[in-house]
Amino acid sequence: MDFSVLRGNSRSSATKGARPRLVKKDGLTELILDNEQTYYAATLKIGSQGAENTVIVDTGSSDLWIMSSDVSCSYSRSYYRKSMEFGEFHKNPEMSRRRLLDFEVPTLASEAEKKEKRADVTTIPDALKTAYGSSAVNVRSSYGGTCTSEGSFNTAELDSFNLNSTAPDFLIHYADETYASGVWGHDYVDFGSSNVSDCSFAVANDTSLHIGVFGIGLAELEMTYSSNSSTTTPYTYENFPVRLKSTGQINKVMYSLYLNSADAQSGSVLFGAVDHAKYSGQLQTVPVVNRYSEYYDNPLRFDIVLDLITLENSSQNVTVLTLHIPALLDSGTTLTYLPTDFLYSLVSLLGGWYSFLGYYRVSCSYNTTTAHAVFNFSGAKIRVPMADLILSLQSLCYLGVVGLSFSNSSSSPYAILGDNFLRSAYVVYDLEDYEISLAQAEFSDTEDIEVVLSSVPLAVRASGYSSTAVASSIDSDFTTSRFLPPAYTSARSSSLSSSRPKSSEGTSAIHFARSLLFTLLGACVLFVI
């Protein structure tokens, strides 16, 4: 999937192409997707009449769903929330909706469910509990209006649509209390001249969202499988990545993600291929770990083991954290999320202090590309410029890392690594072998695309590939050292306190927004034959 990165504070101000443009070359089908600040979105043509629908492209969920032409837009309530883009208020519901990356999970599974190795995803403690926000601080949602502005689908007018009457009702709940419900069916899904026949998707007839979702994650996270039904046996189906292989358009169920630099106008996601020009060094492979092995035989999402984080510049190399926790790599998240107790250590190193915005304020001297945070995954290392981890508001700077609290004694700590990490990495998602291959991203306009036949070409196993043990609890120790970037000029440097930030301050950050990375209103999907 190649995409153009276009930005704007709102849809009306973003620059984007009017229609996807198609390019055929060397067995590749390329669909251009546009991008704004807040989310990836692709325009699909559904059914025999090619009904256009713009949908969020999400690696953190696994189902495609779109709006029915007579959908009921059931906006339930208004509330305030914060997110990554500072300094502006938005009342436009299109800019202020949160969306699900993963699912709300309030209660423990029953012993019977554990014994059967099956569980409704909503019963797993603290599993997949992440919501994402708009691009403003203190955004209030003014619910109302239509939710078909991004397209809809009239099943009654299409002979090609086949209702799946044996499937359970489609129902998905999001962590911000939004939802979508409807029916399942099959029809054509077009990307330019590429047509995926008999594609399974849901048509929502009741929702509190304004846009559908194009989930391309693991099959085990499909709602037909991850949510128990009293009337049907849980099952997986061929979602879009799997359907690409079964229709002969790719050889292996995999894709590679390249977000490009923060100010770039293009990036790529390739289905069925790797672009060797987009990374430096060697691709190193690590296993996807199954955080929910008590309930499921296979992983639900793209978690890999994060062992270590260090900070480095020309004169310092300081270990921030030794973690050994699962970390979710997800393009649908803007910021990075660490267990709150781990975040304290990072904040202490940077001399940060908690602000009323819900983020930790730090010196703007850290907004530099000459200092890096180094993430170590079983021996595979990704260097992230500190500038990518800093949020700016006028002359003030804030740490783009947010705390995750784990109050439930049965919950295990984990991290979420979003756009501010992923743009430094070239990531290959292997959905068949449950593996992730990583390398340092190389910001380049050149291409060296190789089709994946079975294994990821030129990739080697990381040195700690077999070390998949993860921590079941959080070590409360934190560093009292200080990491000083080049040309450090903060007036607070002499008043650094080694005292731990108050717990109530750290955990409050999670209650505020988590923004989606960009708005894909057009990105280049490459199908490799």
C-alpha cells in the first residue's frame, strides 16, 4: 500500500487528490490514498455499482465495515477529551470522534471460558483497551448530523450483494463508548482496476461513528471469532489480506509498512512484498507473542517483546528502562504508550513535570535529531530521534509518551508504539507465520521491491528471537539519573527533582486522547502478484 501524505487541520483545509489514481507496472497495482493529520483512510468501491466508501485503514482490527444508506446515526452523548494536536478547539464531529484501535475489556473471563481456551474479547482483563482521539485539546463532540458523508451502501439496490444470514449480527464496541452494529454479507471490493471478489464485510445500520473501518489485522481478532455468540459457533473468515492471497493477488498474507519522515508527502504499505530501498541495515525477525494464550491458541494482535529502552547522544548512553513487556506495533496510533511506572523513569531522566494538559512538559532542547531513544526488541534495535517524541505548543514542549495504568492485579503490563515510533522503522507484518521483521527506516524516494514468495527476503532472526518471556508485573524502581541533550538550555536543569511524580498525575494521562496518525483519504495500495 503506497500512500500520499497530505496534511491539514481539518478536512476542508487538507490538500488531497480528487480521485485515486491507478498505476500498473511490473505486476503491481497501485492505489493512491490521501492523508490528513488524524487517520489513514482509503476510498473503496463496493458492489457491482461501485459505491464509493471512505474507510479508516487499521492494522489493529480485522473487519471491514461500511455504512448502510439508511444507517441510524445514534450519537449518545457529548464529552471533553484531549489529544496530540495543541492549541485549537474543534466542534466538528468529524474532527473530534475517537475511534477504536482495540476493544473494551472490563471483566474477567469465566473459568469455563478459560478451560475451553476461548473467550469473548470483552472478558479479557485489560486486553486491547485503547481508544484514540481527534487532533485538538479539550475537544467537545457536538454530536448530530449525518454519518454517511464518507459514503454508504444500499444493499437493496444491488443484485451482487449476498447477505450472510447464517452469521451472527455484526456488533463492535469501542473503548470510547462508540459502536457499530449491522449485518454481514459478501460483494465485490474494488481498488482501481483490482477487484477482490466475494469479499466479506459488514454493513452498519446503527452506529455512533461517522466513518467505516477497514481492518487488516490478524484473523483471530475478527468479530465473528473474538466475540462469543449464543447462537453461532465462533469462526474466522477470509478478511481482506487473506482474501488477497486466496484470489491469487499475493503469494503470502503479509504487508510491509513505511511511514516516511514526519514532513514527507508519501509513504507506503505493500501487500505481498518488501521494498529494500526503504530501510537500512538488515531486516531482523522477532516472533509475535500471544498475550492471551490462556484464552486463544494464536495471537490476536501484533505484540512483540520490548526488552530495553536507552537514550543516547554523542556523549551519553543511558539505560532508561529494562522492560521485557509486550509492545503493540500499530499504525493507527499517533503516540507511544508505556506503563505509568516505566514512564516515571523516562520523565525523571528528562527532568519533566506534569502539566494540566495531561502530558509531561520537558525542555525544548530535547526537540532535536541529535539525540535518540533506542528501542531493543529481542536484539533488533530501532533508533527514534527525540524530536519525534516531542509535541510542541508555541514555545512549549511536551513528551509524546503517555502512561498506561494497570490497576487490575490480573493484568500484565504492555506498551503501544504508534506513529512517533513507527516512522523510524520499516516493519514487515507476517500474518501467516506470526512474525514481525524490523529495520531502521531509510527515507528514500527510490524503490527496490521484491515479491514475497514464502519467507521475508533478506530477513534474519534477531539474536533474542527465542526469548519471548514477558514480565507479569511492573518493577517500581525508577532512575534518578539525568539525560542532557546537546545545547541543553532549560531553566529547570538546576532544579531537577529526583522525587517520583505523583501516581495520580501519571495515570491521569491515559484518560485523555490518543490520536490517530494521519488521515488516509487516499494511499497507494500495492498488490504484488
